Amino acid sequence: MPELPEVEVTRRGIAPALENRRLASADFRIPALRYPLPHAQRAAMLGQRLHAIERRAKYLLLRFDQGTMLIHLGMSGSLRLMAPGLPAEKHDHVDLEFGQGAQRILLRFRDPRRFGALLWLAGEADSHPLLKVLGIEPLTEAFTARWLKNSLEGVRSPIKPTLMDSHRVVGIGNIYASESLFRAGIDPRTPAGKISLRRLERLVPEIKATLLSAIEAGGSSLRDFIHSDGSSGYFQQQYFAYGRAGQPCYRCNSPIRELRQSNRASFYCARCQR
């Protein structure tokens, strides 16, 4: 599933090409993805200028004159910039064409598993039920060790799944939680509320550094994720722990271990993470 870095990479890839252009056409080829596609609102969208493309957690917000298009890539979705007129393939479910004449450009939403979403929000987008329940953004200045310490007060759950709770902190998916905890030297099984402020003062910068490094590397392309230009990310080449069960730790040479937490695989070094 595309996580915060992959969604941010997508945003940066499509924004320069689409911002300040008008939506010329919208082609929805199926009734619904995860939710019904906005067939009924199609006429209201057309002709509107796209002012900005923003990211909130793993959602993309396309801000138009009078409305916001909310996009989630789901498990297997991707957005591609393409020349208009290219035939759609089996899993190409949405085409959004911007501009006119020789300046036209196509944004194509491909989603083989159909777990993604594209909604048209005519009102205040930030109050939509999908957005208003989201937690703090980890790359903001507000996300500090002190904030995290207060948030984790009394939490008995292990730190790894707690970091992945989007109601608390958004965008720290399975890969990036494992990598951040390795870099901070914290066992993923440690009860979240028992981690000291001193250790959180190491964890928070490692979370930010991990996410920023992933964005710089173009994200992680493990299955379906590709960039808006069709290329792949390569952050998976920098993994210290994730997906390396049985392989030697890069720091101490002990084998990386794997366990299940909340039905997700966690990877850690028993010697380096205590």
C-alpha cells in the first residue's frame, strides 16, 4: 500500500504539471472504486481551475475553484501523467484531462484492486469524515517528543502498532514504523506508554528522517506503486530491518527477526533494539 512517502512523491510529481490548469474532461469508466465515483458531480467539476494539490496523511486533495477532489491510492493505485488519447487498459478506471489544445495533459488513475477512492467534496473538505479523524502529521514542527510522550500516556499497546494508528499520527505505515524503530534502537514490542521521553527524543527525529529519506528516494516500490512518470522508487534498497528476516543486521551481524503484530509483520534486531 502506498504510504505517506509514496503519496508525497506522487503529489510532487503531478502538481507542477496540473496546478493552475482547468479540468476539461472527466471519464469514470466504472461505477465505483472503494466508494462510488462522482458521476453525478461530473458537470460541476468541469471547467474549474485546479489551484493546488495538497496531501493530508495518505490522501491527495485537489483544490478547485468550488470544490475539492479527494483521492486515495488504496492498496494498488497509482496516478500517471500521460498524453491525451492513449488507450486505457483494463485497470485504468479514471481519466482527468486538463488544459486545452496542444497544452492538454491527462491524469490517469490506475487501480487493479479497486481499493482506492476518488470523491468530489463540494463543502469544507477538512471536515469530511475521512479527514477529520486523522492525527498529527509527523513531518510538522508540532510533532515533537514531548507531544508524543503526552499522546502515549497510559497506552499499554506495543509501540509499533501504536505508531501506525492514523488517529494518533498519520502516515507511519508498516515499513516506516519498522525502519524508524530500528534506527532509534527501540524494540517494537515495548509498551508505548512506558517509553521514556529521552528515548522518544531519539525516535521522533528518526521517524522524520526515515520519511524524508524515503521521499528523497522516491518511496518504496514493492508491488504496484509507480511514480507519475512510470518510474519506481528505490527506498527499499536502504532498509535496515523491513523484509530482512534471517539476514544479518547491518550494525551487529545478528539475524533480523520477524514477528506478527496486529496481523502485520514486524522486523527487528534483538541486540540493537531493546
